Amino acid sequence: MTQYTDIFIDLDDTIWNTRVNSKRTMEVVFKDYGFEKYFESFESFYSVYLECNSRLWNDYRHGRIKKQELIIERFRQPLEPTGMTDEPSLLKLNHDFLERTTHQKELLPYTVEMLEYLKEKNYHLHILSNGFKEVQYAKMENSGLMPYFDKIILSDNVGANKPSPIIFNEAVKEANSTIQKSIMLGDSWDADVTGAHNCGMDQMWFNRDNEKEREFSPTYTVYSLAEVRNIL
């Protein structure tokens, strides 16, 4: 097995439980802003928001839209029934939502155990994320993740998103490592697995939804973070 020295780890939905934390936050925002009078239920609103947010993040990942368009349109479209469609109100809502989100602390199962194990094994651990810089640091700080990581590489700072090889090459450079000694651990086939594969970096796919592999087989696949110690 390759002797890795550096492990690049995605943050959202790989170790920080974005699905749970974001939904909890959105439900509070939904009630505080009085949106319940415009929708049958929170779930009916949230299903529209999720579809819209997922589609826009995919466009953002691949450079088809800018960050500003993402943060406005992911709220503008689901909130059309409320009449809140002006840009200043949507930006204020986005800021409020993101600020509240940073105080959520739920991690994926076995996150801490995995990180403790990897640090004991003297791996250099780094975050490699497409998330926004104004929230990623706060999320990590508030959930106790910061001490585990040597470097935090964000697309906002690099100017390129995963799966672009630009951000992977920059991450390796910042870590003072090499592609051959590095491995990417992440849940997104598109951003993490394909991105790493295309620049020659080994990949560990956290296949938490038991999805089918696509056009190639990743270097490794795990279905729980507890399995990482069986590989590294």
C-alpha cells in the first residue's frame, strides 16, 4: 500500500453533518421569519429548497455561476410565494442563516474517533472544501474540529472549486506534500473522488448513501468513517 503522509478531508457531509445541521437551522429560520403562513409545512418548503440548493451548488462547483448568484437564487426561487425576492432581503436572510448554521455542532458518526486515530498515526490532516470562508472556520471552531488539522484549503481562497485540478494542486503545495503521498477523503463523487482522480491523487470515497460507482472505481470506498482505520 502507498505510504501516505497527507490526508485531505472534505468538511461538509464528510465529517461535519451538513444535512442535519443545515436542516435544523433552516427550520428555526423558517419559523422566525413567519414563512409557515405561505407553505403547507416546513417539509414542503424544504424539499423545494434542497432541490434548488443542490442544483445551484453543482453549477457553482463547475464554474457556471458565481458565489453571489448561488446565495441569492437558492433562496429567491423557493421563497417566491412569500414575496421576498429583492436582493437586499435575500442577502440578509442568507447571512442570518449561515451565521446560525455555524453554531450547529453535529458531526458524522465516528468523526472524532477517526481523527484521533489518524493523528496518533502521525498523518498530516488538511481540510479541502468548497464551502464559504466566512462560515467554514467558524463551523470547525464551534464543533471542536480545528485542532486536528494542519491546513485549511478553501475554494474561496484558491479561486477554484473542486473538482478543478487547480485546487488539488494548490492544496498539495500548501501542505508541502506530493500527489503521490496524498489521499482525498470525501463524500462527493463529483467534487472529491473525480476531482482527486483527475489530478492523479488517490481517493477514499465515503459512500454514505450506498450509491453505485460511476465511470471508474475509486482507490478505496468506505461506508462509515469507522472503516477508515482498516485502510490507513
